[in-house]
Amino acid sequence: MNFFLLSIIKAAVVAFVLLTTLAYLQWAERKLLAHIQLRVGPRRVGPHGLLQPLADVIKLITKEDMIPSHVNKFFYLLAPFIAVAFALLPISVIPFGTEVDVGGVRTWMQLTDLNIGVLFILAVSSMGVYGVALAGWSSNNKYSLLGGLRSSAQMISYELPMALAIASPLLLVNTLSLRAIVQNQAGWYFGIIPRWSIFQGPWPQIFAFIIFLIAAFAETNRVPFDLPEAENELVAGFHTEYGSMKFAAFFMAEYANMVTVACLATLLFLGGWQPLWSPEYGSNYFPAAAFTVTGLAALYAGLKPARRLDKYTLPAAAVVSFILAGLFFAPALNAILLPLFWFAAKVGAILFLYIWIRGTLPRFRYDQLMHFAWVFMFPVAMVNLLITSLLVAIASK
Amino acid sequence: MDLIIFLICSVIAVACGINLVLQKHPISAALSLVGVMGSLAVLYLLLGGAFIAAAQIIVYAGAVMVLFIFVIMLLNAGAEPAGRKRSYARLFGPPLLAIFVLLIAYAIQARLPRSEGVQFGRFTGGSPEGIGIKVFTDYLLPFEVVSVLILIAILGAIVLAHKEIR
């Protein structure tokens, strides 16, 4: 098929899936947080609030687009564009799965494979600071300015340990292309322990993984590092003066950054689309089994409804689960769905961790944040990098 | 295709460069500089220097300029008041600048040895591996000297920033 046509179709599919994921990630976050805090969360719009993201989008689009009179208009309007553009860009180099055959066309489940893929993501995410910094400055508001300043200082500080943490697994796999990084993590030790970077010899990258995750929380301005938008100190931080779609753009950028970071952690440390254990021991049947068990559990819960509507919603969820399980038995779809399932499962687990931590941990104080980055994270990442390079050099002899 | 992208990016780079000088507000000027660096990175990519392009964005646009903007925001620097311009400066300045630029262009053109024009995609040594091998074989001494230089700069910054405790 024509290269341009194929690229456009793939880009459209990826963009649609990414934007839907962002919308429902927000729904999932609200639901999970609510359950952590013993509330029920959104449940008015659609069954279990499933149409809530749609309602939010309609609300934000139809709101009046106000521009406060005291702002620097050009930069005020530019900032959300910068934030959202640089947040959505990295998805273009992330591989979701292996090479697949769709109706006779062989293609990779990835938009494009750069030989400097990791550097590209680092470069694009380092440009994302401008959106936040400019928004804070152009709003001409002291809370916004403080939020913008905090955010730029925090992102510069935590970029160092993050880059060092990324460098150590790169020494093991010896490439910068994200596709080759995942291919290098294929296989198992003794048939059970996967050769992912966090388990791979000569020096398993478990410390680098933890440092990367912590730095990623700070880079995406999430709890416990959400000082740029600390509600009880700064109203809403850098986006205090923003409303309607401009506010939605910042919101979307935050969630897109979360997804990017989760994808990067999956690719670099958790073996991308490689399954958890070898297909010899039946990992290919795991997705279908998982969906079947979910469906049976939903059906069982639906028989004893705790709430009035559970009689209808839980069996419907069970049917959806059974259909998903059935899809894995179709030979044509199996090859596409299996890598996607493992990739999505790992990314989903990291995103769940994000939300879980938001519901659990309080916020850092600002001096603690900086102290933690420079006095603890940076030296640990450095030592880890040194040990990794030493052991890799010895092992390659 | 390469030529079109080259023309677009070089025009953007030059326009941002001129804008950098003309802007009165420090933030606008700093952002123009980011524009220059971004379009330069694309030019490096066109020439086959993928690693240099990424480093350009990460180091210059992503770290150095963010620090610049951080400091400008911290000091809350406002727009520069327009200085009084002499009428003869207005009259003779632009033509003299144009002559100066042309002279330099001519001097460079005349002194450099004749060579064939640059062709996009011919240079292939710009990958991270290529750069790494070059840095640790042919250019090991300059590389180490630069690292010592940076260490001295860091020490100097610490000495300057350190408050004396009496």
C-alpha cells in the first residue's frame, strides 16, 4: 500500500485511541480516587458515569472563551498550544507491538521508528516546560507566576536523574531505537524470568526503574510532586487564569504526559510488548483466560446486585468481557491483540500506580522536593549508571 | 523535499534571529532564540546529524533557554524602554550593516577552498555510535579538556554563589 496512505491511517488510529484513552484515563482516575476515599465517584452520566468524559468535553467546549484583560495576550494564547502539542508528539515514536499483517499489508504497530527515539522523547518532553512557564508568566498573576517558576525549576532538576536513569538500561540494550530496545528484551532466563531490563544481567535495572518512576512523577507534576498547582497554596498554579478549552488543553497535556511516561517506562524497563512468561507455559492463553474470569466475576456479582442498576450493568460488562475473550481465539486477530494486550497491561499497571499514589501520599514541601532531587536521586542515579557501565564493560570482555 | 524543508527552516531561523534583536521584551527575545535553535536542529537533521539535532534541542532549547526564561521570570524584567536614536544612526545604520554582512560573506566565499555544494543525505556519520566512537578515539584529548573546563566553570560558579560565613 502507498506509504503516505498507510501513515495517515495509522496516525488517525493512534490519535483516536490516544485521545479516547486520555478522556477515559481521567474517568478512571476519578473513579479510583473516589473508591480509595470511600466515595462512588461520577455515576450520573451514563452507566457508572461512563459518559462523563463526553459530558466534560461538551461542557468545556461550550463555555465562554474568556481572556482576562491583564494578560499578555500572545503568550497567554500560545502557552496551551505549546503544552498540548509537545505532550502529544512523543506517541509518534512509541511502538505498541510487533510487525503485523492486516489484510495483506505488513506493517509495524508504530508510527515511525527513529534511530534516536529515546533522545527524541527526551527532547520533546524537555520542550514541554515552555507551555507551563509561559502560561505562568503571561497570566500576570502572582499565583500563576509562582506555579510557573516552581514547575520550571522542578522539571529542570528532575530531568537530570531521569536522564541518568534512562541511560543505564540503554547500556544493556546498546541502542537508542525504541523498537530495537524492546526486541533486545525478548526471551527468558530458565524459561520463567523475562529478560526485561529490570531483570536483565549483568546488573538488573531495578534501581534505575524506581528512580525513573519517581522522576517521572515530578516531571508530570503529579502528586506527591504537584507543587506547581498546589491548590491550597496557589489557587490552581500556572493555569489559574485559564478557562474553557484552554484549560482543557493543559489538562489533556498533563494526562498525555502521564501516558508517554508510562509507555517509556514499559518500553525501557518492562520489555514493551513481551509477555510476562514464555508461551511454552501458555502465556498466549492468559489474556483470554483473564477476560473470561473477569466476565464470570461480573456475572456472579450481577446475580446478587448490591445496587438497583447492577442487575443490568454487570451482566452487560460480563458480555463485553466474553466478547473480548472470544476475540483472542480468532487466529487473524490473535497476532495483533496479544502484543497490544501485554503492552496495554503494563502501561495500565503504571497508570494505576500513578492514581493509587495520588490517593495515598501527601504533597512534598518545596525545599524537601529540591533536596530530594539533588541530594538523593541524582547521586543514586549516578552510582547506578557507574555500576552498570562497569559491569557491562566486564561482561562484554 | 529536502530543499523545501531547508528553505523553510533557514527562513525561520533568520527571521527568528532578526526578531531576537528587534524585540523589546526579554521573554519575546528569549523565545525567538528558541525558534532559532529549533530550526537549526532541523537543519542538522537534514544534514544527517541526528544526534547533534537531538542534543541541540535537549541542551540548548530544553535546558539553557529554560534557565534563561526562568531567570527573566524571576527578575520580572519588563520591556526595555526605546532608547533615543540619533537620526544619522537611523539613516546610515541599515545600509552599513548590509555592506558589512556582504563583505563578510564575500571574504568567507573568497578564502575558503572551492568545493562542491552540500548534498542532503550524503553524510552518514552523525549517528550516536559514530559520534561516540569519534569522541573516544580521534577527539579524546579535546573531549577531556572540555570536561575539565566545565568542572572549573562549576567550581567558579560555586565560589561566586557561596555566601561567606563569618
